[in-house]
Amino acid sequence: MRAMNWTSLIADLRGAGLTRADIATQTGSGTSTIADLEMIDGREPRYALGQRLIELHTKVCILRQSSQGKAA
């Protein structure tokens, strides 16, 4: 099983226009936790936070890209 790259996942969310505060609010975490995950390569969140980050990434980045592709 391949490890998740949390730094890239958060970079994708930031690239989609979310701030650290937005990500923290939507995942029920603190901004300092999001900053640590964004800046410290190899840092791992707790399981529940990891799941919420993946869900947010899917909603914001993946589903948005697929809906834009259908509109084109």
C-alpha cells in the first residue's frame, strides 16, 4: 500500500482556493495541524483527520475537475 502524500493533498486544496483556516474548519482540526501537514513532509495525521482530508480533497478537487470536464 502506498503512503498518502499529505503535503501534495493540502497543496491541491490550497490551489483550489481554500485557506488553511478553511481546510481546518471543514475537517474539524486546527490551523497549526494543517500547517504542519502542509510543511513537514512525511508528517501523518490521525486516521479520522486523514479520512476527512481525503473526503474534502475528493469533493473540492476531484469532483470539481470531473464536473468541469463534463461541461467542456
